[in-house]
Amino acid sequence: MLVAVLASGCLRHVGASGGVTIGAAASTAYLGEARYAEVLGREFAMLTPENELKWDAVHPTQGSYRFGPTDALVAYADQHGMQVRGHTLVWHQQNPSWLTAGGFTPAELAAILDDHIAVVVGHYADRIVQWDVVNEAFEESGALRSTVWSNGLGPGYIDRAFRAARAADGEAELFYNDFNIERAGPKADAVFAMVSSMRRRGVPIDGVGFQAHLTADFPANELVAQMARYEAIGVDVAITELDVRVPVPASDASRQAQAKVFGDVLAACRRAANCDTLVVWGFTDRHSWVPSVFSGLGAATPLDEEYRPKPAYDAMVAALQRT
Ligand code: XIL
């Protein structure tokens, strides 16, 4: 039964009829694994390179770019009729030391930022449909995070990055992406204020990515409210990195609670007029970033370690089929 469901490529097809593009983060590290490569292309209509486009991977030494790994993922996406999301152009993590310890002047940093965005976005223009231009720029308090970019260029680095991205690709949808903005709080408010201000000032931003690294007690009605206020100012939203961590080994009860969150988040996106994309951050418990970062927690994806659908998978299908 479950095998038959998977064999039909259920998620991406049901997603297409339900009006939501369902994607997954994927890594070149696992593409050589037959089951991984088979399930990824069959179940998902969009692919986000999990690490391959971060600065340390794509721009490892100053001025020299390494596109091979992302090109391989894009070739895989081409073969399987998948769209590609770009992640991410500006972040405070996974940066090479030439950048963070380079002692650059503000003018040099600005040129480095402009150049990076022009080259990377330019390389994938017409292929990458959505870009996470800036990732995680705020602290939980709502203060601007101190990073190589904010320290060197001030808060204006964010506008600058979006303008550079638009100059390099006039078509791709440009997103600000963050975590813990799925429910009310000072960080969610700070992001909303920034995005509202960018729109008023004509800075080219199209959407906000809710990462959605969640726990099984997440109240999805809060997400509905957060999405709605962006709709009111004409800004799109996407679920960009959904996973729902539970204590491991998972119990039947936690699998059910997790399934409810997967289903509710997808239903929230489907209902919102400004949401048409949901990406899971890893699709099998065999390869997920969660256990290495959240001690004692894991089993956070819709498929188990043997690629069998969990209740979370069924809840996603149900959320897409509901009339
Ligand atoms: C994670 C990757 O999944 C890991 O493989 C890597 O070691 C660290 O980064 N928010 C993000 C993602 O925007 O880029 C992070 O991805 C997870 C949290």
C-alpha cells in the first residue's frame, strides 16, 4: 500500500493539483545513493541545495568560484523536471575565513558582496526561480545580528544585497529567510517592519521565507496570522526549511503529533493566497541535519531512515487533497 503511494510520486503530483510546489533540500553527498536519488526526483518538484551555494562552498577563495556541486544538483533537477531554489547569498554562517578574517574596508566589503551576488546569481539566472538573498539577519530580540556584513556595512547591506540580486536576475523571486518568525514575537515583528520598509522604499524584495524548523507542539494558527500580514502588504511567503523534531527514538504519539504539524503547516500555505511553495529540509530521517544539532532530538522528516512514509507524509498528502 505505502509502497504504491510512493511509486506514484504522490507528493509532487498531489502538490501540483493542490496548488503548492513541494520541494526538498538535497545534498550532492547523498545523490550517489540509489534510493535517495530515486525518491528525491519522484516525490519533489523543487530542490534546494542544502549547503552547496553557501559562501564556503561556492566561493572558497577570494574571487574564485566553485560551481561544480550546484551544477550537479541543477543537472539532476533538469533530468527530473524540478525547479531550483537558491540558498543563500548572505549569511553569518558557513563563510570562508578569507571573508570573515580578511580585515576589509567597508568599500572593499561592498565590492566583494556586489561581485559575489552578480557572479553567483548570474551563473544561475533563468534556472533558479527563488533566491534566499539574506538569511537570518536578526537576533531573537529583534536586534540586527552582528555579522561581517552588518559590522562592515551597517544595516544597509540588506538593501544592497537585494538590489544586486535583482540586477543579476530580473525574474527570480527574491526572499528574506529566517527561523522563529513563524509565530508572534520580537523577531517576527522586526522582520515584518524591515520588509514593510523595504517595500515602501522600492527595494526589490518579493517574499519572506519561513524556515519552519519546528517542534511537534507548534501552534499552526500562529503561522496563519504571520502569513496573513505579509499578504496584506503584497509580499509572498514560502515555507523554506520545514522539519519537525521529536525526541528519539520517536514514539507513536510523537509521530502523530509531528504529522499534525506537517499537515497544518502545509494547509496554512495552501490556504494563504500568497504561499505556493513548501520545502522540507531533508526528506528522509537517514539524512537530516537535526540530530547533529539538537541533542536527543531527530526523526524530523516525512520519511523514515528506510525511506518509508511516516504519518507526516500521509498528513501532507491529505492536506493537499482536502477540498
Ligand atoms: C544546515 C545544513 O542542513 C547542514 O548540513 C549544515 O551543516 C548547517 O546548515 N538554517 C539554514 C540552513 O538556513 O542553511 C541550515 O542548513 C539549517 C538552518
